[in-house]
Amino acid sequence: MGIAALMVALVTLVIAVSIHSEMRHLLGRINAIIDTLPGAYDAMRLIEDIERTGEQRGHVVCDSPKNTHISWDLAIPSPKTPRSKKIKSQIWRCIRRLAHSWSGDIYEPLVQPPRTKKWELNSAFVGNAEAEEFLAKGWEPFSVTSDNKLWVRKVRDVEEEKVNS
């Protein structure tokens, strides 16, 4: 009788481990898909703020495709978070860290926080060789004025400029 109970326990353990590994794999893929959506970084910042303060003080606003920002509700004063909420969130954060270390979590965030960047702007007349040269070098056209000028822009890393200088 004891051997049969041991066999049932082993079979149950094998099934549980396989279900756990499949779920980890599936959730890792779901997290990767979610992280590559527009606004993932802003949404994570807002979620962290909600977890830290216990209040929703802002909303993620989508200005245009692939362009989001957080609209902080300035009318709502920063609340004094009760000590019990802070302790509760710290306990759950500790439990999450322990669970990640024990389960061997394979998920790593794909979205990196934005670096400090600045737009470099230039203009040239439409049809001019200079305009064609800008477009060939990868400049992005964003406006054409009434005097037939094509405005182009390119993102430059401020950190790279400091290193190159």
C-alpha cells in the first residue's frame, strides 16, 4: 500500500513539474509580446508607482501610434501611504523575489528604458540633391513647408555625442 502511494505521489510530482515548466515558458512569451507593445515602459513605470503608493496617480496616454507618455493627475495630491500598505507591499515584493530565485525564472525584460536622445533637424528644398542625400543617409522626413522645403530629422544619442567629443 505504501509503495502505491509513493508511485502516485511521484506521478503527481512529474505532472506538476511539467505543467510548471510549460506555464513558465508560456508566460515568458506573453511577457515578451507585451513588452514590445507601444507604451510598455510607461505602463511599467505607472504600475510600479501604483504598487509603491497604493493609489493610481496617472494614466498612460497614447498620442499617436508607438508614442506614449504618462499623464500625471496633478489635481490629486500625493497621498500619505498608510504604513500597513507599505509593509504589505514589501512582504509581497520579498515573496516575489524568493519565488523568482527558486523557480529559475527565465524571463528578462526586453524593453530598455529610453536613453537621453535629441532630434537633429535639417532642411533642404524638395527635389534638390541635398534632400536626396539626407534621405539616403537615413534621415526621416517629417514636414514640407509652403516654400517647398523638406524638413528631415534624425535621433542622436546625447551619450554618444559626449563620448565622441
